[in-house]
Amino acid sequence: MHKLKFFAASAATLVLLAGPTMAEDLVFQLKNGTGSVLTRFHTSPVGVDQWEDDVFGEQVLNPGETIEITIGDGRNVCNYDMRFEFSEESDLDTTTDTQNLCELSTYTIHE
């Protein structure tokens, strides 16, 4: 009985010392289903009034291409606003959408 109490106390101490749980990265495939070059992609949790930095950086996503997107912002949220910007030569306007990225494995942007 003494060993069981010691084990329970040790387990409780380890749980307390472990600290807060870290958020997992959100990972999904983004496919460009348009005929235009996607030059910028921004995300921001729903309710945040500013867009986060461009996820692509120096990259672009050509028509028909797919890229793996990882959002590792440390937040414990699933619903994100997304903003898609196209090349200047495109006749497509900047597009926005909102998705639950925790449930999403692939997202295709269409014209």
C-alpha cells in the first residue's frame, strides 16, 4: 500500500512539473486551383484584426502546384482567416476565406 501511495504522489508531482501543454502545429496542403500565380498567403486567427506575415516569404505558388503549409504560431485555436494575393498580371482579386485548420488536410483555392 505504501508503494501505491508513493507512486500516486510521484505521478502527481510529474504532472505539475510538466507545465502547460504546448500547442501543436497546424499542417495542411495548399493547392492553387486557379490559372494565376499565388504570390502571397497570409493567415490570422479569427478575431485578430491584423494579418500575420506572408507564409510564402520569397516563394510563389504557380497554377496547379501544391505546397505543405505549417502554422506553428503556438496558439491553441483552429479557426483561421486566410488571405490570398495574386500576381499583378492576374485578373483575380485578393480573396479571403475562413476555415477550421485543425480539421483540414487539403485546401484548394479556386477562381
